[in-house]
Amino acid sequence: MTIFLKKDIYIYALIALMMGIITPFLGIYSFGLIAVALGLYVFYKIQLNGKTAAILVVSLLYVNFLRPISGSQFILLAADIFTFCIIIKHVFITGIKKEKLFLLGIVSCFVLFSFVQMFNPNIPSFMAGFEGFRKTSFAFLLFYLGALAFNDAKEAKRFFVVLSLFSTPILLYGIKQYLFLSNFDTLYINANDADMYTGMLFGKPRATSIFAGPFHFGMFAAVLAVVNLFLMDTVKRRRDKFWLFLLLAISIYACYSSLTRTNLVALFVALISYKILVNIKRFIFVFPFISVALIFSFNYILSVSDKLIYSTNGLLRMIGTISNFSNDSRLQGRSHGWEVIKELVKQHPIVAYGTGSAGDTLQNTYVFRYHATSHNFFLKVLMETGFIGLGFIIILFVALLVLMLKKILNETNKLNKRLIVCSLSVFSIFLVNTMVNSTIETYPVSGLIFLILGMALIKFKKEEVTPLSKS
């Protein structure tokens, strides 16, 4: 241990000496060189595990604090490239276990096909194709991270603890924006690509926190709500349960402060799904009563929906607009894009139109011959990669659902089962959003969702399995 410690000291001293010599000659460029040197050394030393995953994810989240600063997107890109290199290093040194090969292979096929679509004749430039590729495929990078970094449910739980604690300031800042907006907050709002119409609802600004839009923040808060519910279920002390319940409440209110109705629906679906799947046998017993209560509740909401639309309470008003979705002007505007994509895909169902052709706001930066705003993840994939790319996504999603449901039904260890239920509940947030949003473009939030999905590939050790009655 002492030898290795001295070796590290010598390496640091040598790097410091070299940088001290070249800094006067390179000036400001020496900072980039120092960053590269440190990055290479960290890359050499680091190992892919739960701790590494936590550091990388927290870094990807907090880089967004620099978003109002010019050039911050290059820092985020550097973080993504570093994550990619760590994954490649792990695969070459450790390999991939055979039970993970199929799903990781499907993801790789989609990413590779998406990369090829960067060079579609419809794409006006390399940068336009790369921006589209980043929006469409970078989130899948974290699926590898979730699938390869974790060995058991305990390691995944520790990751969630770190994620929950470090995410709380981001959630609180978003809530603060909703309650009272300051001049500083407008730095993040003005850095968004979307217009003010998108950033407002009922005349009130939507909370974005440090993200590129309210949909990103609303989805992030919904994911954290499920994570905090999972953690609350896995602790025994009342004090711990109280603090996690408080974090759960913050997550729910943060989701509301984004004023994104789809994410409110997704949050409701995810929390209900979690509670149902954790206790399937108990749910079967009470299912008739829950069904009757839900039917009466929905019928009542529909009967008073006209009144709710004009309510002075923001939550009631959102519920009213959700129940009157067929008359919602924003939803009707999105249906136009759906029809455009369907007609365009009929002309080129295989070749399609390339990455970025359905990228949100990219039409403001690049001149595409054919471009449509999808507001639907599956239509986005269809527009950009055709039926081949869509086929890979459908196979991936179906295989994941089958795998998670099978594990939930067969798993006998409480912690293991709850981890898979958490993954499936988080997946439901993504699926609900796919109906009216491109969803995947909420990176790094979408990447976090795919990381949690990657955890479903963990092969639980037999010695970890204990009967539910004894745990």
C-alpha cells in the first residue's frame, strides 16, 4: 500500500513539474492540457462499479449548472466521452456476461444504426447529424453503465442514496423558481431552446431548475419520487423513513412545479405501479375495490371537468385540462406533427430521414429538406431511423418488460424484487411521456432512466436469496 502511495505521489509531482514548465508558454490553453492529463490518469486508475456510476451521474447532472455559460455544452460532451471510454475499458478488460449480451446487443445495434443515419442525404451537415445523434442515442450510453457497473441490489441501493441526496438541491432550486422567480433564474430559462409559450402554463412560468426545459425537470422529479419511495421501503428506522418521506414529498411537489401535465400523469402511474407490483398478492385481493373507486373518481372528474378548467387552483385546473385532452390546443398542435411524420415515412420507410430530422428545435439551427417535430418517441425513431430502428427499440422494450415481470414474479428476496419494481416503475414514466413527447431528448434525465433500466440486468446471486417471510 505504501509503495503504491509513493508511486502516486511521484506521478503527481512529475505532472505538476511538467505543467509548471509549459504553462508560461501555452497560457490559457494549458488548462485544457491539464484537464486532459488528469482525465487520462483518472481513466487509467478508475474501475467501473457503483461508486463510479454515482460519480459519473452526479457529474452529468451538475454540469447543467454551467448551462448559461457559453461553451458549457462542450464540457457535457467531454463528460459523455469520458463515460463512453470508461465503459469501453470495462468491456475490454472484464467482458460482458452472457445473460446481458442479448439486450446490450440490441441497444448496440440501434445506436450503430442511428450513427449511420447521421450521413442520411436529408441531413444538411455533419454537425446537424451529430446533434441529432446526440439527442437520439446518447441516453442509451447510461444503459450500459447500469447494466455493467452493478453486481447486486445493495450496490444499486447505495447508488440511489447518493442520487437522492445530491438531487435534492436541484429539486429545491426548481421549486424555488416556481414560487418566486429572480433575475438569476432567467439565466437558465433564457438558455432554453423552447419559446416562452412552451415555458408557461396558465400564465405562470414552469420550473426548469438547471435543465433545458420544464419537461426535463418534471420527468427528473418523477424519477426521484420513485427512487425515494423505493428507499423508504428498504429502511427500518422511523427516523430514516421520515427523512425519505420528506424527500418523496419534495420530489412530488417539484414534479408539480414543472406544470407538465404528462409528467403528473406519469408520476401517478409510476407510484401506483410501484405499490401494486411490490404487493401483487395483496393487490389481487383489493383490486375490485380499487377499480370501483377509480371508476367513480374518473366519472366524477369528467362530470366536473368544465368547472375544473376555470378553477383558480393550479392542480385542479391541470386535472381539468387532462380530462379534456381532446379539446386541448397544445395536444391538437402536436397531432399535426404526427400526421406529417406518417406521410413522410410512407415515402422512405427503410432509408428514413436521418438523425436530427425529428429533433426538437434543430430546425431553428439547421436547414433540413424534411423535418418534423415528433412529440412522440416512437414516431421520432421511425422518422429518423425507419422501421429497422423502430424494430430494434420495440424488441428492446418488449424484452425488458418480459425480463422485469418475470423477475418480479419469481424473485423471493425483498430488496432484489423492490429494485426490479423500481426499475419497471421508472420505465412507466418514460412510456407515459412517449405518448406526447419525444422523451429521449430530455438527456441527461432520459439517460438516468436507462441507467435504472440497465439495473434490471443484474443477475442476483443465489446466496442473496432469502424467503420473504424471513426477510
